[in-house]
Amino acid sequence: MAGRMDVRRSHDGRVAHVAVDHDAKLNTLNPDLMQDFAATFAALGQDNELRAVVLTGAGPRAFIGGADISVMAAVDSEAQGEAFIRLVHGCCRAVRDCPVPVIARVNGWCLGAGLEIAAACDLRIAADVAKFGMPEVRVGIPSVVEAALLPGLIGWGRTRRLLLLAETIGAAEALDWGLVERVVAPDALDSAVEEWIGMLLDAGPHAIRSQKALIRRWEDISVTEGIAAGVEAFAASWKTEEPRRMLGGFMERKARK
């Protein structure tokens, strides 16, 4: 199989670092690798002790350089096209379905399916050398599936620029647009990711999982429905001891000051 998924653990196993390792082809995704990608995230999602996932690309050149163009070029029917794009969607859905926050560590090229996967992540941090684009129309196909998340991140006008004009933008512009949340020098990427991991680990694990699930619901429902869903999530927090423990700890620290 061309390419593989590498997984390592840190922070006593509570954080998973997942790398798409197909560096010889800019970490592009072929069918076998996409199936492995989805299976990797599904397995991680079963770990009740997991607190966060960091997703990146192997090597210094690319996060995910898109879908493997040689595979797409061999598609010769609607059925094959649908089967292929459903694999791309499966990768994005696996990230969104992961019950804990997924941080995209964007270390280089982030194109097409790679940008859709980055959009599916909960947080995005990029090296200042990273490049972003959706070039599909240049090879005769539209940008689809989780490209539908882009308007919520960058607005409709900028989404049209990426999808219709197939522009490639740099990290600074991606930050200005809201496509990523932070940009740092390449040698500061890991330490910046660690800052975010530290913040996530400081929070209540049940609260973080509940918050991610609630944000996902907000994407698909009206504001009124979202408020109601939030009331339910807030009340459900007391099914665990987490609010009592953490609120109690806060009050104790305040009393000592």
C-alpha cells in the first residue's frame, strides 16, 4: 500500500499524534490510505481516556496535498467517481465524529481533500510556509463534500475565490481570512501545538467532549434549536462529578487568595 497512517501517544496516552505518511507524493490520499485514515480515527474514538488528537503530514513539505491525482485520472464512470469521493468524505467525517478536539498541524501544502480535512478539524495551526488551495476546477471537477464547511470559516466571498478561481493562498492570508487560528514559524509549530494541548488538558474532559458535540449540533440547527440544545448539554454536565469537583476547586483557590 502506498502510504500509511502513523500514530504515537503522548501525555500518558491521553493525546494521539496522527500523521499521514505518504511524503513521496506530498501525503496525497489514495483509496487504501483513506480507508486506513478513517479506521484510525474510528479506533481512537473508542478510547475513553483520549483527550485530544493532533493531525499532521509526514515530512516538512505537506500536511495533505490532496487526493492522489493518478487515482482520480483513472476514474471512468459516475459510480467510480462517487465511490472515490465518498472515501474523501469518510475521512472528513471520521475527524468530525472523533469525540475529542482534533488539531490540524499544517506543516506545508494543504490542498483539495487536504483542506477539506483541515476544515473538518476543530482547530488549525499552520507553519508560516504553509500554502492552501482548492484547485479541483482546474482538473475538471468541483470542490465538494466538506468544502461545504468553508463558508462558515471564511465567508461566502472568500469561499468562491478559493473554489471558483482556484487561488492558492499563504499562511498569513489564511490567518487573516479565519481559515486557520494561528500561524507560527516552522520550528515553533510543535511548541505552539503543545500550548493548545495544555489548555485542553486543563479543561474538564467531559466538558470538552460535550462542547465539541454541541458545536457540531450548532452547525446543523437553528439558533433557537441551538440554545435549547445548550440547555440540555449544560444540565447533563451534572451527570458526572466534574462540575462539582472543578467548581469546588475554583472556589477553594479563590478563598485562599
